[in-house]
Amino acid sequence: MSRRIRGPWRFLILGVAFALAAAACGGDDAPAETVVVTSIVEVEVEVPGETVTEIVEVEVEVPGETITVTSIVTEVVTEVVTETVEVEVTAPPPPPVPLSEAKVRWAGFGGMAELLFFIAEDAGFFEAEGLELERIELGGGVDLFSALASGSVAFTQLGTQHGIRAVTRGLDFRGIFGFSHGPNEFGVISPEAAAAAGITQDSTLDEKFEALRGLKIGTGRPGSTTTTLAIGAMEQRGIDTTSEVELVPLGRGSALLPAFQAREIDAFFWIPPETQIAALEPGAVTIDFRVLPELEAVNWASYFTTDSYILEHPDTVQAFLRAVLNAREWALANEDDAREIARARFPDLEEAAFASSFQIDYDSLKPSILFSEDGFEKGRYILNLGLPADDPNTTLMTAVVTNELVIQAATELGIPIG
């Protein structure tokens, strides 16, 4: 027999129906539509009053599909019952709109400075945003500058001074994700040169810089961030870099470290991990640019793109920013997992050098990623454009970088960025 259900069966069927409807529709934000949920409960009892266990099948009719779920019910019943109910459900969310450009090229120069990029890629944050990034490795800032200027890549990591140089030359470079922690460059002085100058790792900064006089010093390419920083720091302390030292522009860490180890140069300036490998030599002395007072909280580097790319592919730019923001948030909450990702990128690196290199760049993820007027002005000072206090330029920052896009992405994700 068939009739309208009363008693506990009614609540059972309604509960199952509502649960299935919710599972079938998949979201709370889409427009609601009415569907028919038919619950057919077939239960037969051989002995009146006896408790039996039977199969209950429920069918949910949603436009385009039918879902059948089987569950087990134990109840005292005496008849076969059928119930039809009408419920409100929400339609499945529409599929994501494809990005205007999903396959994107990124230019990097290796080293632990790309830690955040490695995490975003290896932990799947780029993929989650529908991005397929192709990474190409180039020699340093000058090559990265050229790659972005030519349009052969969409994003790259550059020193803020490169962005200033680009805009003053009429290029439309745009910094969209900043680093306010200061530079992670290091200088390394050989044990022999350090001993001859009478300095140790515990010597003062001024004593370490003074020991550079008369040395053959390896640098990156002329105009690169590391070279510009090294020259500026030496000149700031009264060292004439055209006559009192011999600069050897070897271009990149893969050339600087072997030259240092072979003592073809007495010292060099670069970034981890090469500088941390060199620092493991007993008696070697390092100069840590993070503690230079003139560079405190400088806007050292940014992920750059161009204004034209932002206009042509705003959705891709926002997807990129969401990916790196999520990667940063995840890394700060999962240091051990972030370390494993970095370790996989540098499998042959000696543990002591890896540990110090990782910690340097991991810690650099912690401060605010927003550009500040003071930090940007210090970045301008690196270009030897005059002391910020002597000749402040409050319009150049607006022309070179923006906080607006990363704030928008952070707001969408609900991530505080300070």
C-alpha cells in the first residue's frame, strides 16, 4: 500500500532527501531551483511487531543527473510506504572561466632568492589558480631586465633599482609584489685576505670593508643589483672602487664561487647559497648586507611585470598574485614543509650551507610585502641618484610599483599582509 508517511519515517526520508539534495547541488551561492526528490522505502515485515533491517533507496532527480544512495535503516514497521517531497536546492556552480593567458613564462636566476617561487610551484599553488608556468633561468638582473623588456617573459624577480632604471628609460615595468626586508646579498673575504688584514667574523662592518682595499673582488655583471649594492656600500665607506680595489665582473654565482675557491679572486659579492658555501671555509669572513644601516627596510626587490601585460591579462596577473600570496601564507605556517621543497631544489648542497641559506630567505618572507615611501627611496639611493633626504622624489614610486594589485588579491583571499 502507499500513503503519506507519518512518524519517524517522515523525518528519516526528509533528512536523507535534504542531505542528497545538498550534495548534488554543490554550493550555496548559485541561484536556487526546485527539483523533485522521490524517496521510495521498501520494508516488509514477516512477523508483526518484530524489528527488521532492510535496504532504503533514495533517488534525487536533479536536472541532468539522477543520484541513488543506499543506506541501512532499522525500525519497527508494519507496511510498505512511499513518500514524495519537494525541496529547494541550489544549482552546481559554473565551471571556472579559463584565464586569458594560462601558459606563462617566468625568468629567474637561481639561488635561494627564488624560494617563494619554488614553493608556489612545487606545492601546487600556481596549478590551483589555473596557471602553467614555464621557468627559464638567466644569468642575473641585467639578463632578467632584458627578458622582461623584450616581452619574452611575463614575470620576473628584479631589484627595485632595475624598475627605477626601466621607468626612467621609458619602459613600462611595474613592481606588483614587493619585499621590504632589505637585500640578502653577502660579501665573502678569503681566509688568506682576512688573515692579512687582521680581521675575523667578529670584526666590525667598517673593519671588514676596510679589509677590501687592494683586493681582487668578484662581482656580478655591471649594473646588476649585487654589483650596484657592493659598489655603493664600498663607496659609502670611502673606498674608491675605480682605483682602490680591482672589480672582476664574473656575472653569476656559478662562476664566482669556483673562482673564489681557486683563489683567482680574493673576495666576492653574491647571494645564497654560493656565499654560504664559501663562508664554510675556516677563516673566511662574511659581510652581511642585511645589517647595513643605509639599507634597513629597503624595498630591495619585487616580482615585476609590465603595465601593458596588466592591461591585456588582468586575470592572469591576479591569479599569479593569489598563488604567491597563498604560497607565502602556507610557507609561514609550514616551515618544515617549505624546507623540504627547498631541499629538493638543492639536493647536492652541503647541509650546513643549505640550512643557513634556507633560513636567510625564509626569514625574508616574514615582513610586510608592501612598498613604502621610505623603503622605495632607499632603493632609489642604491642607484646613486642622491640621498633620499637630500632629494626626495614622491612621484617615482607611483610610476614604478603598485600596492593596489596585491592588496586586491589579499582581500579576495582574506590574507593579512601588514
